[in-house]
Amino acid sequence: MSSAVATRYPEVVDVAIVGSGPTGSAYARILSEEVPGVTMVMFEVGPTVSDPPGAHVKNIEDPDARAAAQRASEGPGAGAATVNSPGAVKSGERRARPGTFLLEDGYAFPGEDGLPVAAMSSNVGGMSAHWTGACPRPGGRERIRFLPDLDELLDEADRLLGVTADAFDGAPFTGLVRERLAAAVDDGREPAARVQRMPLAVHRRPDGRLVWSGSDVVLGDETRGNPDFHLYDESLVTRVLVDGDGAAGVAVRDLRTGETHEVRARAVVVAADALRTPQLLWASGIRPDALGRYLNDQTQVVYAARIRDVDLGEGTEHAAPAEGGLSEQSGVSWVPYTDELPFHGQIMQLDASPIPLADDDPIVPGSIVGLGLFCAKDLQREDRIEFSDDEVDAYGMPAMRIHYRLTDRDHEVLDRAREEIARLGAAVGEPLDPRPFTMPLGASLHYQGTTRMGEANDGESVCNVDSKVWGVPGLFVAGNNVIPTATACNPTLTSVALAVRGARRLAGELVADLASVEKEH
Ligand SMILES: Cc1cc2nc3c(=O)[nH]c(=O)nc-3n(C[C@H](O)[C@H](O)[C@H](O)COP(=O)(O)OP(=O)(O)OC[C@H]3O[C@@H](n4cnc5c(N)ncnc54)[C@H](O)[C@@H]3O)c2cc1C
């Protein structure tokens, strides 16, 4: 279908990567490091909104430029009102977070719970240009039992994402918050499951400024400096090309010209988020039984408390709060998941109260504590995303339809999470909320399972342990969609770890291919 008009794309490459979020970027980085000389293209439907490409928008100092970058990431939802804090979510309006846009329709059906605030980002860097950067490790049943190398892969994911645990050590009251949480939680827990600093994808520059990791950090200089790697933004991949030997390339629409071109490739990696990865496979006629199934999200409850019973003068010594919910004054603590309490706690010290306070009641930085618990879902095959053969979405891709229900067990876990968060809030300070608030489903932005990994091609998984799609040689999938377990912890570290494993496998295959070509000559 290549057009006669000059195209910015090459005709043939070794590897085509769809999506520029952290998981697609992990493939580009590992391949750049392990198989120099391999030609790679990365296609991203959204625009470049930050510099270096894929950088977190929070690193943009000018607030107007930052807001413009967020709007430019909101795809067909750009211009709609967004909402930045759980407090505002309580208004009940269906709103997206800045930098994201909501599924327009098909998010809920009568008699089902649906995912009313299922969201996506369309920009170079994907959601990682907007994320909070929490990178906890999975524990207990969150872990993928058939991956013996999971810990080493998670170490590598830490490296690619630039994860640190000490960026907020100087923040006021973080030690106090952790002490109070630990007193309420740690008894009887294994060391790994005790209250601790949240590992975060953030580092401090030598001048002390915080730099949040986005895909730019995952790509690194190794990929940016690789003359055989090219990133094309505003490029919608509409189809994975498949021939008798498996994946053979992609059809890509240049959104700048409207022209569609074919780019041949020896391998294709689809890392287009948990909703759009199965969408692209469906659009390509690749429709394994488990495609879109076992969709799971982490139902989230939130609560807030205020520290009042210590000398708050300690907090006022620090500089004035910066824009946004998380800044120089903030600390983030982690209450890990356990199989007995199947939720994961992200405790953030905020500079703004999620509920209005009196004008003559100034907030001491770090003294407002926002608590969030994410619950692991009871996995069901019927929880799924389906795609229409007749209707299309704003990009012209098959329209999505989400079928999603909470089970009795999910409701029971949620009740326990609400009880636990109220207990944690009271342990930390004076509760600000009358009762815990349950966020609308989809608010966690942690959708998983829709192209899940499995050990066997038994209809219950879409790809193997190396993220290779069953029955389609040369096709890899990446993202939270690959995670087969019901995690409660923020999933990106885990999905980057799985991408590392897939990328290593692909690197091995490319090297073997090159060796056999050389032998033939
Ligand atoms: C506000 C916010 C806070 C978050 N906080 C955390 C957190 O603290 N910890 C955590 O683990 N996770 C967090 N997340 C989620 C995290 O950002 C995602 O898990 C992560 O970005 C997923 O990476 P990915 O590469 O799979 O997909 P994405 O980052 O979503 O990237 C996928 C990319 O593919 C592109 N794409 C889709 N379809 C096509 C197509 N057909 N052709 C070309 N391109 C296409 C999209 O435009 C997108 O840019 C947060 C997200 C948000 C928005």
C-alpha cells in the first residue's frame, strides 16, 4: 500500500516497535545495547511533547508549557476538563487526569460495573510522561511463579527506569509518617513486606532539582545515540502485517500526510498500552482466544489525614510548595501487598489538601497525608475488552467495548481495604475525610492482562514467557497487558521487567538470524 508520495519511513527494518511508552522503549534500549547494527523504528501515534522525547512533563518548568504538553497528549480527548486530585474526583464527574483521555463510550454495559474512567495517553513517552513513578516490586501471589529470573529482571527494570528510594529523604515528616505506619502494620510481616520508602523513578540532578523518569530515561543515550534507531511520532500503526512466516512488518498511517505505508520488518513489538495492544492485534486478524480477556484493574480507595500533634515548625523551614500534587516537600511511603491483605498502599505527603480547608488554616508542607490502597482483582475470563468489526474509534481503529464486573470476593477485599485505610489514616494523623472514598473503576490507570503471558498455548494466554504471541513468529507484545497475575502494586516496573526478558529473547533471535545469513554467503 506504499504511496507514491515521499515517505519519512524506511521500507525495510529489522524491528518495528509500536508505542513509545516505557515498555516499547525497553525493547529499543536492550536491543541498542545488545545487538548494535540492528535497524529499528518506533512508531508513536501521538506527538512529541517534551525534550528529550519521552521526558516527563513534570520536568517542564514553565507551567503554561507543561499544561500545553499535557493537552497535546490527550488525543481525541484534548480540550475536555481534566481532574488532578482524588478530592475533585469525588464530584462524580467522569473526567480524565491531565495528559490522559477517557474511552468515549463502550466503557460499561447494563448490569456490569464497567471501567468508567478507563484512560489512555497519546504522546511520545505514553503515560510515563505523566505518571507518578512509583515502582514497587510484586510480592506473594502478585509474582509470576513461572519466571525464575523475575528478580534479576526487576533489577534490570530498576536500572532502565532510573529507580531510586532516597529522593525525598529530606522531606518533612516522612520519617514520622513511616514510623507511624510501621507501628500499625509491621508486626508479623516479613522484612520485604514491611513499611518502607516507595521506590520511585526519579533522581536528583547535581543542582538538587528533581528529574522524573519518562521513556527518555528508558531509551537513554544508548538508544538516542544509536544511528540505527529512529522514532516517528504522529504515526498510527493500523495493522501488523503477517505472512506465512509470521510477523512481516506494519502498516502505518502518517498522521501528518494521511498516507498509509507499509514497513517490512523481521520482528514487530506491539507496546501500545493494555487497551490498544489487543486492539491492534484484533485489527490485524490476530485473534487468539484469550485476546482482551482477564482484563483487570486495581480498584482504589483513598483517604486523607493531617499531622497536627507535633511541632509543625519543622515543615515550614522548607521552601514553598511547587505546583502539582507531589513536589520537593513530598515523601512517598509504601505499605506492601501481602496475600492476607491483598492491597498495596501508596502513602503520599501532599502540599494541597484533597478537601477544602479554612482560609485561616495554612497547610504546613508535608503535613497532609494522602493514603491510597490499590486492590488486587479476582481474575475472571469474562472480564474483557472486545472490539467491533463495524464501528471505529476516533483513530479509525476497531471500537472498544469493555465488560467488567467486581465479584463478591472483590467487594469483600474492598470492604477490608476501606477498613484498613481508615485505620492507617488514624495511625498517621487526624483523618480529614469522614470516610474512605472508592474511586471510579479505571482510576488506577493500571489495566492488565489483555495479552497475558502463559506457559502453554492453552487458550488462557496470548503470549509465551518471552512475550512472543502464540502462533505468530516474530510478534512480541509488551505492557501491563502481558502481566498474567492480579497485581495490586503499581505495575510498570513489572511490565518493563517482562519487556527486558522479551527483548533479550529477540536479541538472541536476531543474532542467530544474522549468523545463519552469514553462513549462507
Ligand atoms: C497520572 C498517572 C500516574 C501513574 N502512576 C503510576 C505509578 O506511580 N506507577 C506505575 O507503575 N504506573 C503508573 N501509571 C501507569 C504507567 O504510566 C503505565 O503503566 C505505563 O506508562 C505503561 O507503559 P506502556 O509502555 O505499556 O504503555 P504507555 O505508556 O501507555 O504507552 C503506549 C503508547 O502506545 C501508543 N500507541 C497506542 N496505539 C498505537 C498505535 N496503533 N500506533 C502507534 N502508537 C500507538 C500510545 O499513544 C502510547 O504513547 C500512571 C499513569 C498515569 C497517567
